[in-house]
Amino acid sequence: MVILNRDNRSRFVKVRCPDCENEQIIFEKASSMINCLVCGSIVSKPTGGKAKISAEVIEVFE
């Protein structure tokens, strides 16, 4: 019998917008483009796996 150990491999991260310094929580493997809620600049772009985060990562939630 095979027992699979599937840990949670995806996380939420708190990021700071490079333009207006707004902080918001996003999903690390986002499948759509994420904009800043205040100024509208691009914070994250999808890549097929982990998203390319263009903002400063402040905190990682596990």
C-alpha cells in the first residue's frame, strides 16, 4: 500500500506595491494578472506555475 504525503505546496504572500506601497495579500500561484487595489499597477503575472511577483514580498503565510 502506497501512502502519499501531500503537503500544502501553495501559499499566500503579503506584498507591497512598488508604486504606492499599498500592502495586500495574494496567492503565490495566481492564474490571472493581479493589480494593486489602490493605484492599479501590476503586482503579479501568471506563468503557468508560480506567478511572477513584481512587488516586494513582506510576509509568507503557510
